[in-house]
Amino acid sequence: MKVVATYGKDHYLKPLDESEIIGVIDKEKGKISEMANPGYMMSKEMSMHYILGLGVDAIAVKSGFLCPGSYAMSLGKLKYIVTDQENVDSLLYELNDSHPVDELNEELYEE
């Protein structure tokens, strides 16, 4: 399974439009591939458009990471891993026990 995490240079998880980095975590290989977020300081929808083109299975989210538009774009195309972790390193450990969901409660993506 390949999971996307969005974060800053400090490795703290951030919403799609505030993250400088999109990390693709390959759970089987235990590797992270990092790329610049083309939607940084632009829009969550632009970031999601790019993420959907990466061929990943899921995205790690917290409250406010998505907006209604980016959620609608990804619904049915990605699974969601709801996390309370603050940084990528903590998220990596959590992924082993995570259970992706197909839909989110509205309070996770409302603006």
C-alpha cells in the first residue's frame, strides 16, 4: 500500500495547501519518496489533483487537511487514514496498525 502524507520541511504534517512536501510512503518497502507540492500556498484542490496522479492508495489526514472540494475529488479514488500524529516519523509507526476508511465524517473536511 502506498500512502501520501503532506508536510513541511520540518516534517510536521500540514494541510494540503500549506505543505511544501508530498511524501509517498511505500508501506511494503518502508521507503518515502518526496516531491515538491505544486499546490503549496495555492489550493487544496491543486494539491489533490497532483496526488491523484501519483497512483497511491490512501492519504493521511487530520481535521482541516482537506476541504469539501479536495474531498469530493478524492472520494472513491483514495482511502483515508485519520491520524492524530504530528510528524511524519510518528505517522510511519502508526501506519502499521492503521485501518484506512472509504469515507470521512464531515467535520474532518469542512471549512
